[in-house]
Amino acid sequence: MKKSKKILIKYFKKENEIDSLFKAVDKDSLKLFAEMMRDRYGS
């Protein structure tokens, strides 16, 4: 039981890291995408 608990905690830590990574990437890529669209369609 103890062993699986440790693994779970490790897994959740990794999940949070991945989640925050995606959030950071998402914001930057959305900004970039918006700029590209502005350049293309010139609003």
C-alpha cells in the first residue's frame, strides 16, 4: 500500500508539471497565432 501511494504522488507531481508546461506553451502560441493572423488579415 505504501509503495503505490508514493508512485501516485510522483505521478501527480509529473501531471502538474506537464499541465503548467502546456499552459505556458498555450499562452505563447496563442499570442503568436494572433499576431500572425493580424499580419495576414491586417485588422
